[in-house]
Amino acid sequence: MIDMILFGVFPYVAVALAVAVGIYRYCFDRYSYSSQSSQFLESRALFWGSVPWHYAILLVLLAHLLAFLFPAAWGTLLGAPGRLYLLEVSGMVLGVVTCIAMLVLIFRRAANDRVSAVTTRVDWLLLVALLVQVATGVFIAISMRWGGFWYVHTVSPWLWSLVSFSPNVDYLASMPFVVKLHAVNAFFLVALFPFSRLVHVVSIPLAYIARPYQLVVWYRQRKQV
Amino acid sequence: MNIRAQVSSVFHLDKCIGCHTCSIACKNIWTDRKGAEYMWWNNVETKPGTGYPTKWEDQKQYKGGWEKAGSDLQLKMGNKSALLGRIFHNPDLPTMDDYYEPFTFKYQDLTNAPAGDDQPTARPVSMVSGKPMKIEAGPNWDDDLSGSNIYAANDPGVVQLSEEEQQQMFAIEKMVMFYLPRICNHCLNAGCVAGCPSGAIYKRGEDGIVLISQDKCRGWRMCVSACPYKKTYYGWSTGKSEKCILCYPRQEAGEAPGCFHSCVGRIRYLGVLLYDADRIEAVAKLEDKELAAAQREMILDPFDPEVIAAAKKAGIATAVMDAARKSPTYKFVKEWGIALPLHPEFRTLPMLFYVPPLLPILSKEQQGVQKLADDFFTSLEQARLPLKYLAGLFAGGNEEEIKAVYRKLIAVRIQRRNVTVGDLDNAEVDKAREIAGLSTETIEAIFRMTSLTSIKQRIVIPPMLREQAIEAGMDPEAYKQEMGFGSRKAPKRRW
């Protein structure tokens, strides 16, 4: 029963919250969509935390996403020992990087008076949840080798069962506790997304590359006056 | 030709008395709230000095403005992909320490302290963290400290002078300073607009005012670095960048912007300039020394029938054209050529112009009698502030620009002295006029505009034609008694 709630119901609740509250907030309080950067108050420690954190977590998430979307291709990719070691070891290194970077960011928020003044309770909840996520991730990667393999046979089908609205929680129910924690916490982060500063992840400003440098907005029709 | 109208300004530095009334007016209207305490959309700096934020002019440090990359123009921060690559940490962002940490005092301790042998004190506390702090800088910290070896000696414009010129500036008996009031320049080739990854910053087509859409801003803070004048500010509490809005709500109601209206020295002029937007890029790519002149060139004559026809075609309202013909900025910048842009070499084409302060030695004391200098135009070269320094500020290093302005300003003074005191040779007055290349009438016009104008002549606000704006399509009754002033939510963190 508890497995059903955690792995069969909670993911839907989390995604529903993320979409509904995310859209609500975008439509009715767009002003609040911000990265809430604190670099202006403290720059040095942020460099050592934010830069490695973002680049490493993006690559780690990309690997999770590819293995979920294309399990067969991912399995083939890991088929040769050379490629397996390369991917697994880089994954572990990136995971360790995210852990260290998150510790730097947490320490920075706690130790710097200015930065802690702009930190809310939701920010702390988010930081702790992110730390739990990357720490369990690294623990799983190191202690349960090779994650890249069993992910495509367990987690990927579980996620696909969620996508097809026929949740099969057996894939997760038989997993060790730490994997369950990692999975549930992942959806907790999804649920937290619309309520926290995490909303900035949907503001990827890629359109910037294509737009002209200067923007001019006309407040009225340009017609003959 | 793509004609656009721009509300532009001229600050007459000879008239600035450094009273900071403008700064206070602005602060009281716009930035008196949490997260904005340190922001001075309008500030007045003492020059030579390091300014606010400290050494903002030093683009080796801050990487603001544009630079030429081959035949293209790109932000000094780097091209677009380089800029996005640094979105997680912007190495060129000034921190609060480059401005100052806002502070207040624990005044309650003065009355609440228990009785004792010591005098109670009000300790300074940070307005960010609320904790006791040591005040190391504050608003206008180096006010009137020119000549100091901490502030003036570190002025980026002074540092590039030769040893001899620096000596000349700091010789005590010649010590000199002037005030430089600064607001957003509402540039034609704005760095902040170009640097914004979210596309939140834009120029209003009708009047050229540069604004940040608070709903679109995501706090990537690239605008703060990209603006070479450091006139966009990051709101540390709201997570949004803010900047001078040239009091557009006041202008739309026909009122002068707060800093203009409150100016005690009446140094501020505001009016419409017409320019050809197709030429922005070409002008911005010219050599440093050509920029001030080229910017003057691209301003169009509102009396020229061709320009009037083109403006009509571009949809510029006749009422705006009327305002352009009355514009005092057009006279100062184009007709008389005595107002120059600040740091044109940043290549943003700033639309705030300055009449440089007239500081050459005009008279000497001889045996207790004040005597005019023998030759005004050799004394130019012996100006108390080196021309090179002023050229670095207002002309991209082109001393000829400064000399031309000074010759005109000196001619105005000589002619007026002849009128009011009458102790000069007519030949000398004619010579000064000839060298300046001005007619008697023009000189009289410059004099009147400089000293005898009413506010309606100094500040000619074009009609903002709100009745034609898109928002006018929204029913004002729908929000009446519901949202209060406007329909926006309070600028604070809610989630």
C-alpha cells in the first residue's frame, strides 16, 4: 500500500502540482519567476558552488533522461566495458562534484550574514532536498554497480509505466531503501519546483542567441498620425 | 531613413552646485524600499573621483559597454554564447561592496538602554542582515574629496594622465573639482538591452525610454555588467534588476522627471531629439575620437522639410514634432554644439549630454585687482583641469571637441561681460566670437537658455499620447477600487 502511494500516486501528485501551480504562478505572479541570485551579496563562494553544481547536475540529469527515454540504446551503449567504465566513472565524478558544490552552497547560505538574510525556509528545504538527492545518487552509483545497467531494466520501465498511466510499482518495491528514497525525493523536488526558486529552471534563455541585440517596443500602432 | 524620437537630456555642469537634491527626490519617489536602499538611479559624483560604484569607468575591471570584434560590434563581456555560458556566475558583476552596504542605526538603544555610567550609543546595523557592521562606505562617500590621494588619485580618467598632468591637477593652489550628476543615459545602442538573456529590457519606440519589464526579468543580472555606466541595479531582495525610468509616469502626466523638477541649480534640460535609427550601428563602430561628433551628426533637424516628411511617414505625431522644434536639448547638442555625451567610447550612444564645466583660468589677481587673463585662448591649454582629462570624459579622448566647446563658452562670457560690465575692447569681443564661430544672436540665445529660462523652456516634455497606447484598450473601470494604483503586485518576494 505504502509502495503504491509513494511510487504509484505521489509521482502523479507531484507532476500535477508542478504543472498546475507552475502555470498558475506564471500567469498570475510572473513577477516572482526569478533565479533570486545572491551573487550581488556574495560572489566568490558562489563561483565555486554554483558553476560546478549547475554544469554537473545538468549532465547527470541528461544521462538520467536519456536512459529513461531510450533504454534500449542506453543498454547497448553500456554494452562494451570501455564505454561502461567511462560513463559510470564520469557519472560518479560528476555526482561527487554536485555533492561538494551543494555543500559549498549550503555552507555559504549559512555562514554569510548577507546571504542568509535573503534565504527563506523554502530555500532551506530545497537545498536539503537537493543535497539528499545528490548524496543518495552518489551512494547508489558507488555501492550498487552498475547503475547504468539496472536503471534501464527497473527505473526506466517504472517511469514508462507512469507515463502510460498504468503504474507498475513492483519495479521499485523490491529496490533497496536508498534507491526508493532517491526516487521519492526526485518527485518531491518536482513537487517543490513551483513553490520555490526552482522555477528558474524553466526560464532557459536560449532565445537570446537568436534575437537582435536591441529591442524596441511600440506602445501604439505605428500609423500615420 | 528610420526616424525615431528620443526624450533626451542635457546637464549643464557649470551650474551644478552638488547639492544632491536630485538624488533625494529620486530616492524618495522610487528607491526608498527594501532591496533598493543602495540604489541611486540618480547620483552626483565629485570629479575627479572614483564615483559610484567605485571606479565604474574602468571597463578593464567591469567589462561594460561595447567593443569592436573585427567588423562586428559585441559586448565587452563577450559574445552571446559566452554570456549565456556565464549565466550561473557572472564574473563581471560588481558586488554590494563595490557600491556600499546600506546601514541604519539602532536609535532605540538611545532611549531603551538601562540607566548606567555610560552614554548610550546608536550602533550602526546593516540594512541587509540587520547585524552590527562597520561602515566603510556610504552614499556619496567621496563627496567633495577631489584632490585626496584615495579617491581622486584613483579616478580612472586621472590614472591615464601623465605624471606631469597629474601634478598639475593636484597642485594644492590649483585644486579643482566639479560635480557630475548621473542618471540612466537611455542609450540608443544600450548595453543593458543587448545583454539581457530574458529580453526583459527594451526601449520604448515612441520616446526612447529604456525600461526593464519586471515580469520578464529573471534576475540573470547581465544588464548590470553590460551597462558601462552601471545604471542598472540588482535588487538583492526582489531578485529583479531595476533602473531609472526617466519618471515616465510623471512625463505621461506632463510633469518633469523628479530629478529635473527638483534641480536647485536648474542645470537640467529635457527635450525631444530626432535621430536616424538606421545609422546606430555604423556610428557605434567608428573610432573613439569620432564618436562624439558622429553622434551629433545623426541627430536630425526638426525644421528640415525632408525630415518632417520622413517623420510623418514613420508615424511620429505632429505634436511630438512641435516639441522637437522647441527642444532645448536640440539647441545645446546640435545647433550650438556645446553639449557632449559622457564617455562616448563605451559605444552605447548615450542620450544624456553634458555641457562641460568651464574651468580655465579666466582672471588673475594682480596687486589686489582682479584682472582678466591676457589671452583666453592660450589659457585654454593651461586649464586647471587638463583638457585631456575632460576629453577622456566627454569626447572619447578628442581634445578638439572640448576646445571647440570651451571657445564657445568663453565667447559667451566675454560678450556678456561686455554687455553687463562693459570694460572690454570691442575688438577683443569680436575676436572671441570669431574664434568660437558664433554670432552675437546665438551667444545671446545661449546666455538666455543657460540662465534666464522658465521650467517650461528648460523641460519640454513631448505629449506622450497615452490615449493612443495599447493599454488604453483595457477597461479602467475593471480595476477601479480593486487593485489600487495600477494593477501590479507589490515588488517583494512572495514564494
